[in-house]
Amino acid sequence: MINLGEWGMIAGSITAIVSLILLVIKPITASFSKITETLSKVSRNLDLLTKDLEASKSDRITIHEELKKHDERLDTHAEKLVEHTQQIKTLFRETSRQK
């Protein structure tokens, strides 16, 4: 038969195990679940940011294509300006020769 001291020792061991579970392990698992929830939210936000970056990338590509067109037009106008300047110089030379 188990005496009172052995019963106390068993009860103390069970109490120590339950206390360990309640005081140490439960808060740790609660923290892990909060961390997991936070990480899933961060992952979702990263996915949204990635989509936004992809959209802005296509916008930048479109803008760069438009800038190329504008540069080509400016180059064309610069060439025409040089031609017109040459024509004006030629006209002034001809008019000064005729006088």
C-alpha cells in the first residue's frame, strides 16, 4: 500500500507537470501562433506589393517607349531646324549678292 508521503510526491509531480504546461508551454505556443499569424499577414502584404511592382514595371516600360518616340521627334525637329537655318543663310547670301 502507498503511504501518504508517496501520495504527496505523486501529487507534487503531477502539479509540477501541469504547472510547467500552464506557465511555460502554453504562452510559448500562443506566441508561436501569433508569430505565424503575423508572418501570414506579412506574406500577403508582400504578394500585394509584388503585384504593385509588376504593374509599375509595365507603366515604366510604357513611359520609356513614349519617351523614345518623343526623343525621335525632337531629333527630327532638330534636323529640320538645322536645314532651315542653312536655307536662311543661303537666302541671305543670295540676297546680299544681288545687291
